[in-house]
Amino acid sequence: MVLGTGLEPVRPYGQRILSPQRLPFRHPSNTVNRKMKKQLIFNAKKQLFCKIFLLKLLMYLKCCNIKLSSLHMQM
């Protein structure tokens, strides 16, 4: 009589690597962090541009003696 198994137990999921968590892989957090950093820099530049634009607009309106309330009423 021959048994179905030998000295080693039968693998329940067929032939696969015993320790898949130790396989070499590239951690995705580096690329995610890089993309997030680029997005944050872009947003910061956009906010800075908007602030500079608004300051220049306010300086121009002040030079021309235009009040914001009168500008709002004209629109």
C-alpha cells in the first residue's frame, strides 16, 4: 500500500512559494510621496501666484482711488 503523501505534507494550494512576503518588490510609497510632493509644490505656487496677483490688484485700485465697494456695485 502506497500513501498519498511522503515525508513532507501535501501543499494545500499547489506549488507556490512558501514565503511570498519576502519576495523583492518596490515599495509604492516612494512614488506616491513624490507625486504628493509635486502636487503640494504646485498648489503652493498657485496660491502664492494668487496672493501676489490680489496684492497687485489692491495696490492698483488704491493708486487709482477705487474702493472695492464701488467696484462691487458696478458689477
